[in-house]
Amino acid sequence: MSIIDNRKAFHDYFIEDRYEAGLVLEGWEVKAIRAGRANIKESYVVIRSAEIFIVGMHITPLESASTHIHPDPTRTRKLLLHAEEIAKLIGKVERAGYALVPLDLHYTKGRVKISVGLAKGKKQFDKRETEKERDWEREKARLIRAKG
């Protein structure tokens, strides 16, 4: 069940492969995500010392958060992947020129997970071509409906 989608990622990148990762979250963050107060549109994934982190993911704290906790909405959060997956991603990102992009936040067996895409950047003409194809499909569907 998807919580948040990053549609901008599909507009800006060709998604080659997807990985599901766990997130290291605090209690108030899980409650805020369940309330739908998270945003991954401006976030990105980085690799530091053989660990993968998400930077810029914004989780707006609830007003009912505890008084002794000072929440940081945009803190860097660690992603949890298997060692083989991390090694494969490091190799692709460093050698092949790929980028890691957060795609969506979702629930799996009651836990909050994030889908990370191995992506190549689109050029401007690729984006225009995708837009033309989408418009043509929409027009085609409209014409079929008008005939019927």
C-alpha cells in the first residue's frame, strides 16, 4: 500500500531497477508518516562509507509529539539493505554513472519501506518525447470514445 509517490523521479529519470529498503526511523516519524505528513519529492539517496542514506526527506512532526523530543524534520536517515545489494549499488553508481532516486514510501507487513530506483538521467528531448507519447495515448483514447 503506497503512502507517497515521487512522480517527479519518473519524469526526470529512466528507472532501470528497483530496490526495497527499510528506514531507520524514530517513533514520532512513524506516527507522522502514518498520518500522511511525509514528502520525498526533493530528497535524494547518497552512499557514505558503504552505507546508504536518504537526504532531504521531510517528515512534518505532529503537534502531539513528546515535549522532551526536539524533532528535526529533514534529518539524514539510514536505509537498510542487504550487503550484496549495497555492494551492487555502489558498483553501479560509481562506475556506470547511475543515480539512486527515492521512488515511493509504502507499507510492507505493517512496516514503512522505501523503494529506491537505480536511474539514468533523461535529457530534455527525452522528456518531451515522453510527454508527446502520453498526449497521443490520451488523444487516441478520446477518439475511440467519440466513435463508440
